[in-house]
Amino acid sequence: MDASHPRSSPIIIDTSSSPLSTISPGKDLEAHSLTLIDSPITQTYMHATDAGECTLMVGSSSESIYQRALPILESIGRYIFRMGPLGSGHAMKMINNYVMASGLCALSDSLVAGQKWGLDPQTIVDVLNVGTAVNFCSLDTVRRDMLTREFKSGFGLRLLVKDFGITQEFMREVGFETELPGVLRG
């Protein structure tokens, strides 16, 4: 190594999901000249990272560190959003998962109730998709997995329950009182 190209400290990219478990390790790693950023992933289909077609939500306390990590992030993600300091990417991932999972729960209940009334599930989804209730689950998940009874999304019930638990912890931490994550988790 020569003086004109000083060695940069390593960057660790955490792609997990929990905002509350990011800050403390980041401080611990900093003491060892390591930098932690969070960059959780959301994807519209399983293994979208393999094709570089996922979305990354990045928490980095330093713009220069974010810029250094960007080429790596761009190799796996099509959409990259810097959300704020360390932990912010995970906070956004929690929000994304909470909104998606809540919609999936409401959509699943609605399909069952609609069928019990005599409505056709495909027609229910068609109406939702051109109305105000359109969402990722109605556009994609229900058509691909539920109506076909294929269930290949890779997003199992255990992950949904885990995400609602993360949401409950996060809401408590930020001092926002809501019962919905617990009701949906239970």
C-alpha cells in the first residue's frame, strides 16, 4: 500500500430486518475501525437479488461510506434509497413489511368472506386492482400464489409473524401506541 492510496476501513452491510438490533453493533464495530451500514432488501419475487432487481433501503451515518458501498449495492439492487443514519434502512424495511403483511391479511380475509357471499375470487381481485384497494398483494401475490394454489413466493407464515413482532417492538421503541401489529401477529 502506498501513501497515495490509503487503505479504507472495511464496510459491513447488514441485510437483515430489525432496526433495533443495528445501532449497538454499529457502535461496537466502530471501535474496531469497522463500519456498519444497514441495507435490507425487499423484492417482488424470490431471488430478485440474483438478477439485480430488488429494492435496497440503506441506513448509513456517513455519505462517504454510503458512496463507497454504492457499487456493491448496485450489483444486487435496481432501486436504492438512502433512508438516513444507521438503522434507518431497517426501519423502512419494517414499515414496508408491515404495510404489505397487513394488506395481505385483509386481502385474505376479504377473499374468504367474499367467497362465502358467493363472489368469485378472481373477480374480487380484478375489481381491487382497478379500484382504490390495489396493492402489491392484489397485483402479484394473490394471482401468482393464492388463486393458482401454487404458494411459491417463498414468504412463509413464520416470516409474516416475525415481521409483525419486529413491528411491535419498533412501535413500542418509538412511543407509538397501536394494537394492530399484535392483533395481526396473534
